[in-house]
Amino acid sequence: MTDPTGGAPIVIAVDGGGSKTDAVALELDGTLVAAVRGTTSSPHLIGMAATARLVDELIERLLVETGPRPLASANIYLSGLDLPAEIAEFRAGIAGYAWADAIVDNDLFALLRAGTSESDAVAVVCGTGINCVGVRADGAVVRYASLGMTSGDWGGGWHLGEKALWHAARAVDGRGPATTLAAAIPEVYGLTGIPDVIEALHFERIANSELSRLAPAVLAASRAGDAVAQRLVDRQAEEIVILAATTLRRLELLGSEVPVVLGGGVIGSGDERLLAGVERGLAERAPLARITVVTSAPILGAALLALEAGGASADALDLAVSGLQDRQAAVVQ
């Protein structure tokens, strides 16, 4: 993948999740030369054609900033590319773009690389949705469809929001136990009560995808002692453990010291009850697993994968880590 014009070669990396999409351009020595951000690129939320357009727009913005450069590698990792058919559909949609021969896969691979370079590893993301991937040194890969309840999944910010609203609705009309979520949920949307939230969702004044905004309220209610919210948090921890331990078993790695990389907005909140539940569960079901919580943006992993694909050195990878972490710190401030 080259362009005969321009200056020093670059690599491009894209990481897209349920809430935002990051794209960066780096020189092969690890220097960060351009970075842009867009909205969600998940085809489950915006459709595959819109996903392809958004990624192309971000890459074009990078190329405007870098000027004409030879392109050594382009690596694109997106939430919602869970099935081989979805990856194939995305590839068909980008066929006319200059970067069409990019490496394309699910965003879990970016999270995995952000947390470890080991060849035996598992990653679980719990953000807007929940998903898991596992890899083994001989090339074996375990992955999941990640299509919600249809494919056996439980959890993630959207699902936590849906379950929280379910409990709050039953608390309000008397079918279920009292919960502070009945007051906390309307506040998230600037409404006065649960009936207003239900009506707004029904008439699509609130998009169904906006249920993910309730996850922080669930965690806050749990920390404040709400029993309903605590049960939801405990159930979420259990599902993270189930995904990681099942993947290790399927890879025949339960008896090995393997990193389990955890990331995504729900995990990244640092909620003590959630993380303690994950630690206890893995200690019981996969005692040799080593938990690594990734707080760096997953674009870091995507960038490292792109640099490695472009043939960058170990020193270049170190420089890229430093530059991207500095950028993230500046954005947070």
C-alpha cells in the first residue's frame, strides 16, 4: 500500500466504538502527525454505508493534515464488525476508496493490543455493548456474534440502561421493589418521571440507543446502596467473568498465565463493586488469569497494530505510546 508522492511514509489507524470514532496518522518512527475524531461508526447504529462514508471522511481529514505521503499501512477496527459477513459487507462498501486494501476487523483487537502484546490473550469490552475475543499463539481465535440477547449476550451500557428502566417502571406501578432508579433515570433525560421517559422512547423523542446514557446512573445508584442497581452491577461482573473464562476454556488456556484485558466505558468507570466482582469471579474460574484494565483509548492499540503492519521498530512503538497517551491526557484536561 504505497503512494509515490510526498514525504515520509505514514500509517493510518482507525478505532470506532458505540459512541465515537478516532483516527490517527503516524510516521513509521512513531511520531503522531495527525488525529481526528468523529461520531459512532458502528454499522449496528448507523448502517454499513454510513459507516464506510464516516471512516472515509476521517481518513480524508487526516490526509489533508499530513499532505501527500506514501501510505505504509491502514488498519481499521470497528465495533459492529462481529460477523465475517459484516466484514465482507464493509469491504464491499469501501471498494472505491484509496485505502480499500486496509486491514479491517472488530475493535476488540485494538483493545487487546492496547493491553498486551502477548500472543495468548483475551479481551473483554464492556462499553455501549459487551463482547469478547481470545487469541492463541498458534493462530486460533475465539470470537462472539455480539448481537445482544439474540446471540446470548448480557450487559453493556445499553442493556444496563434497558434493565434499569424495566426495574424503575415496575417500581413506579407497584409490580417490583422500590428503587432510586425511578428518580435517577428521568433526571438523565431532563424529564419529570418514568412515565415520561417511557412515552418519549415509545414516540422516539428519545432514541432507543440513548438507553446507554443510563449506565452511569446505575453505577451511581449501586454505590449509594440501591439493592436493585447493585444486583445489576453484580450481574454485569458475572457476565464479564463468564465471557473471559469461557474463552480461556475454549482456547485450552485455563491452565496458563494469560492476560485478560478489560476495557470500555462501563469498565473504565473504575466502579469498585464491578471490578471487585470480576476479580473474585476470575480468581475462582480462571485463577491464573492476569487482569489488565485498559484506561488508554483503544486507538492506541489500533495505532500499534498499524505500525507493526508497516514494519515499525520497537522504539517506534514506544514513541507512539508516549505520544498517544500525551494526547489523551491533553484531551481529558
